[in-house]
Amino acid sequence: MPAGRQDDPDRALVEATSRGESDALVELMRRNGPWVRGVIFAACGDPSAADDVEQEVWVRAWRRADTLGEPSKWRSWLYALAYHAAVDHARRRRRQKALLGRLLALAPERDTRRDPADRLSSKEGHQRALRAVADLPEPYRVPFVLRHLSGWSYRQIAEAMGLPVPTVETRLVRARRRLRAALAPGAKS
């Protein structure tokens, strides 16, 4: 079917969505959801990411629907949104894994003058702390690592994660509480 045909089954829905009609977007999601998930999987190769990335795609589509000049270009526009959201997700995951890897690799023995038993005890404590950070849920771990390993400001973290600054602050407070609890004397390791 040529791109500009009036009998495109999604055309009226696309036009309604661009006018802010949420029911139209819901129908577009129903019709195009499996296809969008396929694009996401093809771009990032992570089936576990499909739900989150798909949700992000539809939010972007809703927010940007009024910028779609020609409804006949809907599929290519939606493809670009899905593809770029999946690639962004894959990049974020790689950066998160790299940061976590750097954090876990930071277990240096700095003071070689101390007694070997003290060094071993210190190293075990350090490893326990690193494991506790690694065990934090991702919404808390990512801002914690960015703040305390990479030295990012709250504003930088908020911009990178697409969150308000108060949310970043809250997540950091909760991460610190969880770490204190996990590292408290008598806590299970």
C-alpha cells in the first residue's frame, strides 16, 4: 500500500491521537504493540526489557504525537521511536553494568604495612559493602553509584535518569538506609 493512501487503517487513529484523544492511542497500542515489541527486541536483544521500553515508546508517542506532520508516516515515525528507545535502553544497561563492574573492582589493598589478618578482615568488609551495593534494587543502585562512584550531582543524575531532583534525593536516602541495614553488625551477609 503506498504511504499516503487515505484507506490506511491507522490514519484516523493517528490524527485523533495527535489531537490528544487518548482512546485513539490505546487502539494504536493494541494494533501496533506486538510489532513495536519486535522492533525493541531486534534493537536491544533483551526480551526482559521489552515491557519497560515499550511503555517508554508509547509515552513518547503520546507526548510527541502533535509533532507528526504527515499521518501516513506513522509507522516509520513509530519505528524510529521504538528503535531509538531500545538502543538508549541497551546503552544505559551497558553503562550501568560498567559502573557496577568498576565499583566491584574497587577492592584495593592500600595499606600493606598492616598485619595480614587485619588486611584480610578489611578486604572482607570491603567486599561485603560492594555486595550490598550490588544487591540494591536498580532504582536505588544506579543513583547511588552515579553519586558516590562517579561524583555526579543530583541534577546530573536527575537529567540522566529523566527524574525530578527530589526523586533522586529520595532514592539516595533509601539506598543509604538499605546499605546501613545490610551492613549493620549482625545483619546477614
